[in-house]
Amino acid sequence: MVQSILNKIIGNKYISIVRTWVPNMVAWGTVGGVALVHFTDWRLILDYVPYVNGKFKRDE
């Protein structure tokens, strides 16, 4: 159903192009996410990950 709607709006050519680019976009998105965590305050982001949150407790 979704594919038939997309075929009418976009067309088969562009759907096949997007399908070939999806793995590449996922890889670059993962690299971007890791870079974001690396270059920002990593504790601020990784405090929401349960395993990492328990591993690095703050002495307050």
C-alpha cells in the first residue's frame, strides 16, 4: 500500500535510488551521533544510558 502511494508520487526510479542510499545514510548518521557524543559533554548524553550511568557514579 505504501509502496503504491510512493510509486504514484515519486516514481520507481527515485525509490530505487533511495534504497541504495539508505545504508550509507545510516552509517553516516551513526558516525555523526558518535561524533556528537565525543565532542560534546559526553556525561550529559551518556547519563541516560543505564549501564554507563551506573558505572560512573558522581561523589556528591
